[in-house]
Amino acid sequence: MDIDLVGVPQTLMLPLYRRAQLTRAGNPILTDRLAVELVSRVRYDFGAIERSYRPVRDLAWVARPLQLDRLVQRFLHTHPRGTVVNLGAGLDTSFSRVDNGSLRWFDLDLPQVVEIRRALIPETERSRCIARSLFDPSWMGELGDTKDGVCVISAGVLFYFSPAELRRFFGDLHQRLSGAEVVFDAVTPFGLKYTNKMMDDASAGARLQWALADPKELQRWGVGISRVERIALFHGIPRSGVPLKTRWFMFFTDTSKASSIIHCRV
């Protein structure tokens, strides 16, 4: 299948490709066989991604999905029949890794991306796609009965938008899905600058706009965000056997909080 994307949607290929490459290399942190299959089934110029390759930061591509998987599994432990919504899903493969046999899963993305996703990853009885912008609150009405709890996840997406857009988005979540858990990744101002340089190197055609220096800022927005928790990107990931330069990158990322996972409630 030919893939031709521009702007923010184009960024979906970068994490997919790196997860596939790391799985092929036998990394012990996260295995994503579906990513390997998907990469083999598309025609896409991965040259720019290859040119931006830096071994020292490779583990970040599996650390982020691992941390999100852990938090989704924690949610499912108390809400086994809960609803999980994956915002800006792209070709994310989280459902295949965390499915407990009873959850309901929704992958939301723009129509052009959902068309590709449906062709490559067929919907099932408990996992389906919603072709909508995350800023169009009507998608929340597509979820149906959410009495068993809702967890909204988003990886590598929210920081592409402005603080004003995100405040409105979280306000809509609070009004329509009050009590939902929300899990996403965030960067500090330094992390934003570093990541934009990496995106330029990969010719990804998109730039980050939002940096979060202090998670308490979310509560100061006054849109119902509460119980904010920040998890270091490499928390709980063994360092043994990891090259020295990569261990330094992990240490610096976690101590500076340049990139981290945010878990909150709306």
C-alpha cells in the first residue's frame, strides 16, 4: 500500500518504523510484531527517517508506548470492561498489546489517516475507528455507553497544538466525559526545542507548539483537570546492558523531565 501524507499526519510513520526496527533488533523492552508487519506492507520513503537515526535515543521509541501500555493496563485492572480512546492513533498498535478480551477500543484520527488504518488494521467487534478531528467534540458521542469507565490516551500528538486549543479540548472532555482518565506525553521547553530539531532531521513536516514545564499548570487552566501525575519516560526500564551514551541520555531525559508521561483525570 502506498502511503502519501504531509504535515502532522506524516509523523505517524516515524514511531511505527522505529518500533518495527527495534523489534527486529530484538530489544527486550517492548516487542511489536504488528509494527514489523505493517512496515513490510507499505510503500513509503523511509530515507529521511533513516538519515535522522541516532542510536542514543532509540529506546525512547519503545519507552513511550511501554509507559502508556502500563497505565492502560492499570486502568483495565479496575475497569476490565472500560472504554479506551486512542487520540491521533495513526498506525499505533496498542490495542494488540493490551487487549484483555473485554475492553472497548476506539482509534480516532483524521479521515485520510483512518482510511489507511482501516485498510491495514481491520476493525473488530471491540475495536473500531472514528474519522474525526480530536477537536471536534462530536466524537465523544460515538463512544456509546461509558458507564464502565473511560481512559483517553494520546502518544506524540497533543504537543503539536497550541495551549489555547488544548484548553478548549480538555474543557470539552470535562463536560462530556467527566471522570475520564487521560494519558499523554509532554515535553518541557528544552524538550520541545530538541524534538523539533529531530523532526527537522527526519523531514517530518510538522513542528511542536506546546511545552509543559510544570504539570500543575494543567490544573491552573481551570477546565476540570485533577490528580495530575508525571511519570519519567524511562521509569522502571532496566539500564543493564544499555550502552553508556544511551544510559546517559535516559538519565538526562528523566532528571530534566525533558520528555515524560502525564496521567490525569478530567
